[in-house]
Amino acid sequence: MNAIEGIVQAVLYEGYMLYPYRPSSVKNRQRWTFGSVYPRAWADWSGSDASMMQTECVIQGDDETRVTVRPCFLHLIERDVRELSEPASAWTGLDEGSSRSVASLEVGGRRFDAWQEAGEQHVEVPVLKLGELCIAGLRLPFSLAGSRAVEPLAETDGRVRGALVRTRAAIVGRVECCATRIDERTFRLTVRIVNVTPVDEPQRLNRDAASSFALLSCHAVLAVEGAAFVSSIEPPDELAEAVAGCTNISLWPVLVGSGERHDTMLAAPIILYDYPQVAPESAGDLFDATEIDEILTLRILTMTDAEKREMAAGDERSRALLERTENLTASDLQRLHGTLREVRAGSGQGWPDVSEETGEAPEDMAPWAELDAKPRLSCVNVDGVALQVGARVVLHPHARADIFDLALRDQIATIESIERDFEDHVHVAVTIDSDPGRDFGLARMPGHRFFFAPDEIEPLREEGAS
């Protein structure tokens, strides 16, 4: 997968399923919040959902410039779980009369839940020329047929216990493309994606049911040959007015690919900057691209067995995410932690030049220098005992304790460092002796290293000590 496709996939599945990655979680009960294009009848009745999205961007080229438009979206798949009244020795098809719909079914050591899956869809749009689009725009209808597929669920001995029934609704839409000439070498490209699926009595549908007829996570990839897109974020001064005249509805176009390329744009349903990237340290999609991979990964690893079973029962994507996370090595986890990158340079004026090292700390860093200049603490006195780094203690959190602190109550820990803040308050950093990831705490990784006040720790009285 190249850099562009990596970003497209990340946008396509953004919010597909969120931590804690279980269907029963409140945040996963209402999905499809990005880039949803609903049928016109439903959108008009609901008053809050869109039936059309539009992107406009500026191109520098000529009449012969070839333009490629590739709309992409997810098509909802309703997955129903059916349990047979009596197990069958062989699969002969699903009889609705001898089965019932259930929320969950255990078969062959696996759990299967009723859920909403999604399939990727791409609309094939012919290659266009800017000159032709200026004369006559394109209105390209497309349709997706409804479908129903049945997958039997059998025990290891071959007895069929039930089935998964996957249903897709038919969808009808339209892609509209046109261009406007701004000057001899400058054009404004307009692309609209419209949902014209007929829906009878939309008032009888809730939003979840209407999503079956929607284009979900809809976006478009735009490409040109022998021409260049103009950044919508930082256009050259001479083209700023042309860019400001663009109207984008539910989409935001950004340049994608390497920083030297201007031939591809992603019109995304979420606000991005030019040349967004997937972090090379990321082990795979977590469906929450603005969250921190390390935090989500550690959270998944701390789930209970029951929670992991429910996560695996969601669908193949959540199951693959769980398996991938559980198979990460210590080296993989270390790569997620502590990576530093330079901040991207902007084109604005007035930023200080910090490229040269003068050997002198800036004045606004003086407080840090003052703190570092203070004598290091070699020990902390608790109950008349001088505790040093390496001493073992019992934790008794109480001051403004959160749920994590309370979970550590009465745990045995080892002092890793003794720190002092700007107000001369002392904080004792510890690692938990029973933590399987204690080595990460010694490497100062979050989630395995905790701070407590001196009055929240007690010296450990070793067995046999007088």
C-alpha cells in the first residue's frame, strides 16, 4: 500500500469502531458519523443529514489536462444472527420458520454477535479533460444492487447451529463534475456526490435504519496529469483569491503524497492538513487516527478475557486488530513510545529563527534551568525511614486519587526516582512490582510509571525484619 492509499484507507475507516472496540460500548452504538450522504427524502425529513457533498479546488493546467475522479465510500451490511431450533447434521439452507434471530450465538468456540459491517465501494468515473468540463459537465449515475448472503455456523463436529445473514440495501447515486476557467492557465474543478436512492415513508426510519441507504465515510480522490493542484490551505498569493472562491460542502480537499507532488488531492470528510501521513511506527489501523496508538494499544492489552471475546465477535476487522495487538513484541511497543519529529515549517512570516544553536538558553526556558540547578534529592523521609531509589514501598493513594490510583491501593512498588517540582513539592516515581510491563516503567514509558506524594507511600516491612 503506497502513502496515498494508506491515508485514503485511514480516512475511509475513521470512526469505524472506537475503543473499547465492543458493540455494547455506548460510543459504538451510533456509528457512521463522518462523511455520510443520505437519500434526499430522508435528509429533507431529518433536517440534519446531508444528501449531497461537494468539493472545489483550483488547478493550474490547460484544456488538455486529464482529470481522474474516484469517489469512495462504505456500504452498510446488516449482519443478523439466526439460531436453528434444532442443530442440523448438514447445511440445507436457512428456513426462517425453523430459526430465530438472536443477539449473540456461541458456535465452535467462537462468539458471533448481530452487528453492522461495511463493504468498500468505488465509483468508476471516466478520465476527463478540463477543456471539455468547461464546455459541458458530466452527470454520471451509478447504482449498487441489494444483496443477501447466508453463512452457516457449524460446531467442530459438523453440526450446524445457526447462520449469519448479511443484507445490503440497494443504493442509487450520481457523480457530477464540471470546471470553470479562471484565466488561461487556472481552472476551478467542482465535484459533487449525490444520493438519489428512493425511500418510501422516510418518517418510519430512524437514523440507524436510514444508514443502510447511505454512502458512509464518503470521499473522493482527485488526480491530474501534466498539471498541478493548488493548496487550499496555503495557496500562492496570486491564487489566494481563486482558492477563496471555492465552495466545499462536507468535504475538504488537501494535497496527498510526497511533499513535492501536486498531482493528487484527497477530498476528505474530516479536516486535514496538506500531505497527511500515517505514522511509520503504527502497527495498523485503530480506526481513531487522531488518538495516540500507544495508549489505545496498552488499553487493549489490559482488557479482560470477556471483553476481548466481545471485541473479537464484532467483525473481522476488530478481530484482526485484537490479534495484531496481542502479537506485538516489546520492540514493537517501544517504537510506539517517544518518537520525536520536527514540526512542519509553515509559510507564514514572523516566526523566530531557531535553526542555529547559540549555546545560550532562551530566557523563557530559565525556569527549567532554575529547577535543574537545584540539588538532586537522594532520599525522602517517610515515617522516620530514609527511602532511596530502589527502596520498596506500599502504596496508599488518597490525595485527589483517580480510579487508576485506587486500583493501585495496597500494591507493592519500587521507587524509581525522587523528583521535585517548581513549587518544591516532592513526588516519588514508582514502578509496580507485580506489573508484567515493569520494564517499560523503568524505561519511563507511561502507563507503567506512577507518581505519589511521600505521605501516600509506606516503607515495606520485609518479612523477618526486626
